[in-house]
Amino acid sequence: MAYNIDINGEIGGYEADKITVLNKLREANGKDVTLNISSLGGNVDDAFAIYDALKAYEGKTVAKLTGFVASAATIIAMGADEVQMSENALFLVHNCSSGIMLFGGYNAEQIDELITQLNDIKETNKKVDLIISNIYAKNTGKRAKTMLDLMAEERWLTYDEAKDYGFVTGKLAGQRTNMSAIAASIAAHKLPPLPESFTNQQTEKMEFTKIETMLVELKNLVAGVVGNQSKQAEVKIMDSVEVTAAISALEADINAAKAANEDKDGVIAGHIATIESNTATIEANAATIAEQQALITDLQNKLALAGVDVTNPKPAKEGKLTDDVKPTEEQEIFAQVMSGVTANEVALYGKKNK
């Protein structure tokens, strides 16, 4: 009697993860094993582990495919010695995908980091796709390039098409049915559309239990995601509330810093104005002193040429100091100039010439 292992739901999820399936194979202990597979796929890591375990299993293994068998579930099926598929089932192979969640605002440096992360995921996915295509090629006898091209098409295969490609070795008993309602559900979940041969036919005595199984599979499907997730790359930035709070705090800090700088700017501007005013006064005084000094020097030169020693004038002769003794013209001019020079200017002039 064959040992049955049911693989339903998401690969890697409840009752369909690699640990559970490998433990069941150990329990079978070499007995013939029947794998009842009806899954839309899941984690490719679990699929690879189960595939290798089936290939190494000592007993005979038969995979029976019903409902929708896609993505990672097809990898597991390739591990069996025989693959039987219902004519009511559909078979889907495609390139692996990685879930990526991005939200928030990014600066240039953060964008570069995200680009690096995405490129790493891209290169990993390419390697996984190559491994998957080689698995399909070994079991179908087709070239790996042919399998890669088929994976890129992402289209559902009927029993006849899957048989032609070499994915299945035999047919399970069953009758075709009307798949219109289920096709609509698949479209709503953004999966590849069903073949027209399925959507155009009328229902012909399909067992209720099989319909129910397919509907359960669809309800468990996460919208927009199908199988093969080589790794999950979640980049969580702040949510909208956190972003708003962070921006508000930053604006408050900027305004406070701006106000403090404006106060400092006012004080500094006052000091600068005072310094500029004092500098203008000093420059004006220096100009006046320079003009007067030039005039004094010119008069001293003229007096020297006239034989008058203004720095050491001769005293009047004794007994001759009377009102009728008058200074020369040069001495009067020199006295007038000197009378116009203030004490401060004379002191400043003296300091400049020390």
C-alpha cells in the first residue's frame, strides 16, 4: 500500500514545508509514496530541498497533479519517478520572483543603497532561474534554454501541452469542466490567464470535491504573488505618521537655529557699523593731518631758503624787545598755520614721526 503525502497550499507553509515533507518521507521508510500535489507554489528553497529528497528516496514515488499546480509546486513534482496530471488541471512554470516592499522618501545615498540591494536580488534570481531550468531540462529531456524561454512566457499549460513538453508521464482519470468562474478569480489575482480551451467549455460532471479544493487554493492565494520566492527582501522605511513627525521636528530645529543666527547677525551688524563709522572718522582726520603736514613742510622749506630757522629762532636783542619789532612775512604765515593745528593733531603728528 502506497504512503500518501498531501502537498496543498503554499510551499513552505503549514504542512507543505521542507521539514514536514522530509519527515514524512523518513516515516515512509522506503515504501511507495504518492504525492498529491495541488498548490500554486511558494518558497523555492523548500521546493529544492523536497525535490532533492525525492530524488534520493529509495522507494517509488508518483506525483498526482490536480487543480492548479504552479511555480515551486512544479519543482517538487519533478522529483517524483512518475508525474500524473488530471486533464482538469493546469501547469505553470515561470521565472522566480522576490517580494519587495518599498515605502517612504529617499535621499541620493539611500537610493544608491536600494539600487545595490535590488541588483543583488536580481543576480540571485537569475541564478535561481538557471537552477530551475536545469531541473526541468533533466526531467523533460529538453534543453535548458527551451525551459528558460517557456518560463519567461508565464502561461498556463493544459495536460496535453505539459505532456508534449515532457513534464508529465501520464493522465489521471477525470472530465473537463467549465472554468469560467475560476478563470475570473485568477484574473483578479493577476495570474497569467487560463487557456481558451478551459474557459469556453461547459461543465461535465466534475466532482464537487475537486471544485472545492480549487476554490480553497484561490482563497489562500496572496494577491499579486505566485510561487517561487527565493528570498524576501523587505526594505521598511518609516510610515506616513513617522515621516510627518520627523519632518515637523526637523523644521522646528531649523527655525530655532535660524532665529538664533538672526540674533547673532544683528549684534554683529551693529559692531560692524560702529567699526565702519570709527574707521571713516580716523581716515578723515588722517587726511586733514596729512594736508596740514604737507603745508607745514612746504613752508618750512621756504623759510629755510629764506635763512629763517623756525625750529630755533634767535631771541631779540637785549633792550630792543619793543612793539615796533615785527616778525617777517614767512614767520606770520607759519604762525597762522600752526595756530590751525590742534594739540591732539600735533600730538598725533609727533607719534607718527617717532
